[in-house]
Amino acid sequence: MLARSNRLTRGVDYRQVVRRGTRCGGPRLITSVLHGAEDRAPRFGFIISKQVGTAVVRNTVRRRLKAVCAEFIDMVPEGTDVVIRALPASAEADFSSLRTDVERCLRRVLVGSARA
């Protein structure tokens, strides 16, 4: 589970990451990553709309994504914000496929930013 210090909680922060961040998409998720210069723990936020499914399905997807992000928290540099938008296909996805999608996007975005 993600600690409070590792979660995005304000709408302003979500909007900033989605609008200014680097995006990586897939069939089940769209991941936006924004690197900051602040000295703080990386933060994660999740957007799961009603198109994904009922409240039970949305909460299941959110819990799975939180668990996946907790695994990769050491991989993300300090001061970085990550927003993951779940697409409707994520409702049928199991934990391992969500994990693969998140890992692929984080590696792609973080390696790309290290080269720049």
C-alpha cells in the first residue's frame, strides 16, 4: 500500500501532471510522469472513470494499481509525480498484466528522461 506521502491528493497536482507530463499509453493504461526539482518522495495518483465499470470493479483496479506502484516506488526518482489513468480494458485485466503495463511505461518514460 502507498503511504500518504506517496499519493497525489490535490486536483491541481493531477492536472499539472496530465497536462505537462510525459505520456506513455497502452491498451489498459495511460501513464503520465512529471519530473520535479523538489526534494520529496515520489507521488502517485490514479484516475479511474465510470467507463471502467461499477464501483466494485473501479476499486479493485485502483487497489491493484496501488500495489503495483508500491513495488516500483524505488525505481522512481525523488520529486517525480506519476498519474495513471485506467482505460475500460483494465477492468478485465489481472494483476500481472497491469504490473507489466505500469513497468513498461515507467521504464520507457524514466529511461527517456535520463537520456535527455
